[in-house]
Amino acid sequence: MNSKIIAIILIVLGIVMMVYTGFNYVTTKNIVHMGPMMINQQQNHFVQWSPVIGIVLLVGGIIVLLTQKKA
């Protein structure tokens, strides 16, 4: 794969990870199942990462972009 494409992907991913520091997803857990009656509970799960990871990806992408060989 071309190093310029990898660098651009790293830069975009780094910017996105700095702006959005996590995301939420919901799972449904079956609590009671008694005949035709069901009681479910929805649980929110938050996945969070440090913005420093985004900065590292951004800097890495810039370094790859600046050090690529001209072809």
C-alpha cells in the first residue's frame, strides 16, 4: 500500500480520535422469562480512549507523510 495513503489514514484517524473520545453502545439483557412475559434490561456501555492516542496517530501520520520518498 502506498505510504501516502497510510499517512492520510493515520492523520484522519488521529483527528477523529481527538474530537470523539469515545462511543456508546447498548446491549439488552434478559432478566425474567416466565411464560409469555419477558422483562429485559438495557445497559449502556461507554468505550473511552485518551485523546493522547489521537495525537500520537496524527503526529505519526505527519511523520510518515514528510519522510516518504518522492517517486
